[in-house]
Amino acid sequence: MIEVQIPASIKVGGFDYNIKIDVKTDEELKGHGWRGSQCEYSRDIEIMSTLRPQEFSSIAIHELLHAVSLVYGVDLCEHDNGVLANGLHQVMEQLGVRFVK
């Protein structure tokens, strides 16, 4: 398995997104009942740090896809974003690529 470490920030369409993976973020996400989130206004992507490796990778893809779709003006509902993210995650796992913290 090739493990690709998620950086502290990433560019999406020329915009810098900060990626938060820490205990404080875990508490905020738990408070909403979420495992990840992304905010187009603050350009933050948050991912729960306590997730198992496969789930972490899946949530990372899901939140990155939200950012990409917003920056490029693609109107994906949560369901469609989830379906595409799950499909991309499956393909990446099959290729032996996983995103890690």
C-alpha cells in the first residue's frame, strides 16, 4: 500500500486550504456528529484524527471533493459527493493508494 500523507495545506484551484487533523478538531466534529468537514469561506478542511486508516482516507477524499466541486462551480449535493467520494476511494484502494494523517 502506498501511503500518501495529507499535508497541512493544499491548493485547490489556486486557493490554499488548511487541513486540520487534531484533538481540538475531533471535539468540534464530534459536536456536530461529523467525521469531516470543509468550509468554503475559511478554506479549512477538517478530518477526525481518530478514524481507522481506510475510513480516514475515505473522509479525506470526501472533503477534498467538496472543496474541488465548490471551487470549480460544480453543484454536488451531499449524496452525490458521497457517492463519487466512495467510488474514488474504492479505486484508490484497489490501486494500492491510501491517504493517511
